[in-house]
Amino acid sequence: MSTGFELDVEARDKLGKGENRRLRRRGKIPAILYGGGQEPQAIMLEHVRVQHHMEHEAFYTSILTLKLGGKSQAVVIKDVQHHPYKHQVLHLDFQRILEDEKITLNVPIHFIGEDLAVGVRDQGGEITHLVTDIEVSCLPKNLPKFLELDVSAMELNQLLHLSDVVVPEGVELTALSHDQDPAVISINPPRREEEDEVVEAEEGLELLEGEEPVEGEEPVEGEAATEKSAAPSEESSD
């Protein structure tokens, strides 16, 4: 079972929100390590190092190696909590991996041949990604970093579904095992016509709003209200 990323981690004894905030101020990320038939263990990692690894898509779908106290543990990332607006990782969940036990993990879909798709190149359609990652179930040795879907033959108004994704041997798509086969990509007609209609409607509205009232006609309610409020009342002139 090969791994591509290694992280040095430290055990932590103090728990709680206050302690976690202190760790983050020191440039650490609080995390939890669980699974593999062992008790959960609280750990912490260097924030800078983790962010560097997170620049690679494969980091989220690879078997990682955590080094703790001279021992190594194979894991996968199960959850990442990000700060709502800062470029900061708040918490990580790692799951221990055993070679003979299946794991479930979301892996991204790489769409191949989008620019060459008939519905785009020849028919002027626009691609919409309906699903961008899929949950798979497999043994750790079979875990793919991503799955591919060739869309070069797609035509206008066509959909491709989860069952169209090519899956390596030993890998199962959990949605299909539950009789779910959602659409993952479509090619739709361009939205220019709809946008043109909206623009024309807005321009027509602007023309109507900018027209001067014809002599002898009553002004619209808003104009009448403005004129009345601008004129001095008889009571105030006394």
C-alpha cells in the first residue's frame, strides 16, 4: 500500500475550544485520528505544511502517512473544516487504514474532451457539470486519485450519467450500489437568446419610465405623489 504524502504529527492532551484557539495562534491545526480498531486520538499538525500539501488535488484522495512518536500510520482524510473567510484550516479528521478493509472516499471526476464535444464544437452548446466528485468504495490498494469521463462524443441536449464513468477493477461506486444513477454532465443550448430577451425587456421598461406624460393625461401615481409633496399645502401657507 503506497502513500504519496507524509505528515509529522504530535499528540495533544488538552482539549476544548479554548485550547484549539491557542493551537491555531501557534500555527497548529487540531485534528483527530480514529478507526482501524483503535481508540480515537487527538493530534496536531503544522498549518503551513498542511496548506502546502493541499495545493495538490491528490492530497485529498491519497493514502497519507502520519508519523507520530517514531511510528507511521496510513490514513485518509475524512473531513476538513475551513475558516469561513480566512485562508485557514480549522480542523482535520483522519481515518486509519487497514490493508484488508474497504474504505469509502470521494474522488474527483476529470472530464476529458470537453472542447472537442460535438455539442460544443459543432452545435454551439454549453457544458454544465452536475456532479464533480463521486464516492467510491474499495480496498486501499485500489483507491483511485480520480476517475475519468470522456465527453468528446456528447451532442446538444445530451446527458451522461454516473454509470457512464469508467471505474477501475476493484472499485465500486456507492451510489450505483444503492440503485442511484444521477446525471453528471450535460450539454445545453446557449443562454444568449434568453439573455437577449431580458435585455430587450429592460430596455423597453427604461423607455417607458423615461417618457414624458402627454398633455392632458394624468401623471402616474408615483409622479402625482411627488408633485403633491413638492407643492405647499393650503394649511402651511396660512
